[in-house]
Amino acid sequence: MKSMKRVFAGVSTLVLMSSALAACGGNNSNSGSSGAGATTAPAATEAAATTAPAAGSGEKVTINLWSFTDEIPNMTKKYLEVHPEANVEFKTTVIATTDGAYQPALDQALAGGGKDAPDIYAAESAFVLKYTQGDASSYAANYADLGLDDQMVKDAGIAQYSVDIGSTTDGHLKGLGYQATGGAFIYRRSIAKDVFGTDDPSKIKTEIGPGWDKFFDAAKKLKDKGYGIVSGDGDIWHPIENSSDKGWIVDGKLHIDPKREEFMDLSKKLKDNGYHNDTTDWTEAWYADMSGAGAQPIFGFFGPAWLINYVMNGQVKDTNGDWAVTEPTTGFFWGGTWLLANAEVTKDEAKKKAVADFVKWVTLDSSETGLQYYWANGTMKEGEQGTKDSVASSVVMSKSNGEVPLLGGQNMFDIFVPANANASGKNLTQFDETINKAWRDQVREYTAGNKTKEKAIETFKSQVKDQLGIDSE
């Protein structure tokens, strides 16, 4: 997660920030020490190996691991610590998603094959469908061919949205995550008490939902007391985007789901009524609203646990401890990283076993020596309390302590387990990163009064055609 902090320090653009953080899942306290065994490069660069002690007389297995942050490479250190008998070494390559560098390099390496091809590789939510269902899906092994079957998925209590995203359209599982990114509503306790007379999560969830009508009823109540309900329209986009019935592409054509089109009207309603501070996410004004320093105090933000842990935690300042989480207006997820294995590893029994063991430890092991237990409890480094995070396994979260100071000691897992279960993974496409940016730009043109709704939609369709060659319905 140190790479995330470098991004925070030096980059303010929306594209880079949203791309980097969508994959978020750990920090320097949770991931293990940084550096040894991994490099960050603008092009594919082989790094120094992380090596386990040799066990037995068998030849050591080398696993080529590719990722876009040092998060997963750092996990290899904990894996080798927990599995001293493992006769394996990891050679890791880290290529940032900055300027779109990761995917072309990964695609070239997968297509080239051979001993230097990735054996395990990571994909984030913005482009994972390309590798599980889309153009590059043929490179990924089915988990079943690694000996990781559906029963293991059920036994670990993996959220269905994560399984759906990691599976082919005919149900063959090719990728899973270690983190769960189901979304909640994160709100200020003091504002809740002032406006609603309580900060009880079970009561606040009925004030802001279910449904957007109730959300806007709450927005009016808050405005009458001098508060905004959210910071900007981006704060409601992710719940709307990932609760839509269909994705952007249907039968090869651009499709605007009615729920996504309604975002234009809801966004305008927020702006016209002064229900937000009209910020853009990943900007200084957005961060200021987390600390209560914006134009008007802001009630809340929609987001997964990583928004609490790795964004708000560094921004809240005087509002630390004045926050709580409750069920969102509508179920959704935001971000995440999936782990895939190269289908070629199944041709070598020793490599297949080594790859499968690491993938299982990261994505399916719900024991107290599995990656996810350490991750959920912030115990990646022995003797050090790291950041706690929502993980893929509900079994792990049910036996973990999710109490965090930012939330006034609330156990966030009580909210994020159902949040993960209520998210849908059936409305994504491999083109979402490009299409979402064009869409949100045109929505802001409309709400700013620069274009009519019809003109904004017309421009959006034209941009998708020009950039992706995809016609509209």
C-alpha cells in the first residue's frame, strides 16, 4: 500500500486516483514490508526473487507473479513465512496502471508464453472482465483445473458478486479476490443525532433508504439544518452504476440502463437543491468534506471498507471517531482485485500444485493462518496492529474483529458481510473504464447547464463510438 500513499502525495488527477484506489486492498502495515522481491516499472521488468527454504530433494518451483501494485507481491513474504516447507520462489513484476501501462505489458507477456510468462497475475475491477470473460480470458486457467472447486468457494462464504465477476459467462471460475468491496453508507454520528435524533445504524439505514426517494427525503431534512447529504455526484454514482440491471454493452451495442440514465436527474437534483458541495471525487475539495472543512458540513459517503481505511483515515482529522456505517440506499460494490493463473501452469504438475496452493491461500483459505484472516484483523506483521479490511470470505469476517477507531469502535464487519452479499457482479463489461469516464463527464456538462440532457446523451454515444467503435442501440 506504500505505492498508494505515493499516489496520494503526488497525483491529483481523477483518472489515476480512481484507477489506483479501485484496486485498493491493503497498506504498508497490512501488506508486509515493501520492496524486496518486487519492482515498480513502466514496462515489464523482472524483479528479484522471494525464495522459500528448500524442502526435500525436489527442484525449486519458480512462480512468475505479475501485479499493478506491490500488495500481492508482499503477500508472498507472509506465505513463505507461514509455509516454510514450500519449495518455491516468486519472481514478481509490478507495473503501475498509470497511463494504461499494465494491460498491454501483461497481454504481451501472456501471448508470448514461455518460461518468463506470468504464472499468476492480478486484474482490478476496472478491467478484470477482459481476463475472465473477454478478449484475454483464454489465457486464464479454470480454478477447477487447479483443484480449487465450487465447494471450497461455498465453504469460505465468498460473496457471489465476486464469483460472478471472476467467472466465464458459462460459469467456469477463473479468478477470485482476497478483499471484498461491497459498499455501505459511511456517515457522521454528530450530524445524524442533530437531524434524525439518533446515530444508530439500524435507524439511519431507514432514513437514507431503501431507494432514492427516501435518500432525497433525508437530503431535504439535512439541508434544512444546514448540511449536505453527500460531497458530490460521484458519491451516488457507484451505488447507481453497480445496482443497474444491465451493463453498458448488450448484444454488442451500447445500452444505457434506465437506472444509469436516472443518474442524470438525481445528479441534477443534488446540484439544484444544494444537497451537496458539488465536488469531484479524488480532489482536495472532496477530501476536505471528510474532515468537515467544506462549504457545508457533509453527512456521508458511499463506499467499501477500503474507502474508510485508505482514504478517509488519512483525511478525517477532527472528525475521527465521529463516523459510523450502515446499509446503503441500494446494494453495490466498488473496486477490488482478482487473482488469476495462467492455463499453461496446468501442464506442469509441480508448478500447478505450487500455483494452486498460493492462490488457495490468498483467495479461499478461511483458517486463522490464511491470508484473509491476517488481512481482516490487521495482523500481517507479527506484533503490529495493521489496518483491518473487509475480505472475500464471510467465514473469516464472522470470526474476526472489525472494530476501528474512525468508526467510534463500531465493528464494521457487521455491515460489510451483508453489504458484500447484496452486491451484484452481473452488470460489468470489459469497456467500463472508458465508458464510465465519458458518461460522468457528460452528466456534469448537463448538471452545470452547459448542455441539455438530450445533447449530453448524444455526445456520450458519439464518444463511445469514436473511442471504442461501439454503436448505440
